[in-house]
Amino acid sequence: MKDEKWILCPICKSKTRLKIRQDTVLENFPLYCPKCKQETLINSRDKGTGTLSLSQLSVMGSHGGILE
């Protein structure tokens, strides 16, 4: 089994209900945070390290631009 990491909310930094694997690719994925009750579009294309940090995670704002 491959290593899995929890996806953290890019707004409040708490753990969401989703895990991501090393080979997971997300494009325009609507990530919902149960703590802050916000939905954010995320992209993840990193297949190398298996760790998911904000530098590897692109967050789409409500206006469609990428927030980094």
C-alpha cells in the first residue's frame, strides 16, 4: 500500500476528510473543510515526494485566479 497523507485546508490549516496518495492527480477539485465550512478548488500534480504542502498545492480563488 502506498503512503497516504491527509489534505489540509488551505484556509484554516485543519485536517479535511480526504487523504492523498503519492500518485494522486487533482485538477479543479472542490475541497470542502468541515471546520471552517469553506469550499476551495485545488490542484495537485506532484507525483514525486508523496508529501502535500502548500508549495505543491495550487489553490484556486473564487475569482478563478491561482492563490499561492
